[in-house]
Amino acid sequence: MQKNLQKLNLNNLDEFKKIRLEALQNEPQAFGTSLNELKKEKLNKRYQVWYGAYMGGELVGIGSIKYAKAKKFSHIARLSGIYVKKEYRGQGLGRMLFEKRIEEAFSNPKVVKLKLIVNTSQTNAINLYKSCGFEIVGEMKKEFKVGENYYNAYLMELHKKSQGATL
């Protein structure tokens, strides 16, 4: 089956909402957005770009890049919301989606740093992020709360390389 990636837009809204709902239902501890906040999510925010991973014409994975609004932070982009349907994991879609977002974010000349937050128990995701050059720079205690349960998270960063040196 053919794999491809594309930026999502308002034409993809229904399929986006469906997979986003699935992600939030199946793994609520992995996302900062809750089910109640899903209805407020949009695909046409000025500072956020969503990508979709398609396999055989079906949207099977999503992930976003959020660019900072404030001038002091305009050199930083945040990767978030990555999810691949369980039945499509292990086929390289997550890596493809993740690497595309890194490439896209760093193609913006202002961006010199990427960051993300990941639940400390998500070892597969952490290993993927590390293999793409991200480093753990801190641990945040009780960062996510789902029901009455708290989850710790790592803050991970990747810096743009310039002439062989990390900025």
C-alpha cells in the first residue's frame, strides 16, 4: 500500500476529527488536549500546521507543528499531537510523519529550536524522538492529569545545526 504525507486543511476536517477523537479516547494520557476541547480544534489556525499520514487513501496518522506567536519565542516551534492508528504502527509512518515535521519546521529560517513534551511512559515515542536527534532536557512532574491520575513528562529539544555546530 502506498504511504504519503500531506498538510491537512479544511477539506480534511471530518477525517481529522475522527482520528483525533480516536487518539484522545485510546491514549488520553499522551495528549494535552482533552475530549471536551476537541470540538474547539481547528485546521486553519494561523500558527499551527497539521500533517496527515495516509495509507491506501486512508488517514492513519496525524501530527502538528505549532509556531510561537510571541516575537521573543519566534525561533521555537513545538511538535505535538502525533498519533498513528494501532493497526498501522511499526510500518514507518510515525517516523515519516515526525521527520517531515522536523524538516518543515526547520525550513522556516526563523526556527532554530524544536521542542516537544512526551509522557515518560511512552518509551516507543521517546526512542523515536531520540533517534531523530531530540534530547531530554528536563522532567516535569504531574504534567498531565487524566481523571484522578497524574503523569510525568519529559521536555525534549532539538537544535538546528549550523555549519556542523549546534546553535
